[in-house]
Amino acid sequence: RGTLAEAAGRAAAVEPRGEWVLVVGGAPAEPAAGPAEADIAAALRARLEAGAGRREAVVAVAAELDVPKREVYRVSVGMDRAP
């Protein structure tokens, strides 16, 4: 086990015997940037103005924007506190 550079160094220093298996993994996935808080608030505002209750709006916006419901709820609470 080791890095690719270590394996190349070992192969250069000692004649390899048998088979070598290289397992190469990709870079870890970067979490995708979700929608901005302003976009979540705008979607919530549109649902609320259309007559939806807070819970219904939160569930719909979370599904629509693929954002956790707790994040959408946090934004909705912040909207209540905004002047």
C-alpha cells in the first residue's frame, strides 16, 4: 500500500515479481453548492403569497430546490424576523 510515486520507486529499486495491482481512486466529491438563501426565500415567498401555509411551503420548496427541509425552515424563520 502506498502512493503511486512510492510504487514506482519500489519498482525501480527492486525488480518486481508477480503481478501488481494498482487501485486508483478519484478525488473526493465536492459537495454541490445549493441554491442561495435569497433563492430559497424567493421561492418560499412565492408559495406563501399563493396561499400555502408555512409547513406546506417549506416541504414544496425543499423538494423543488433539492434542499434539506431544515435549511428551508431556517430561511423561513429568518424571513419572519427580517424587517
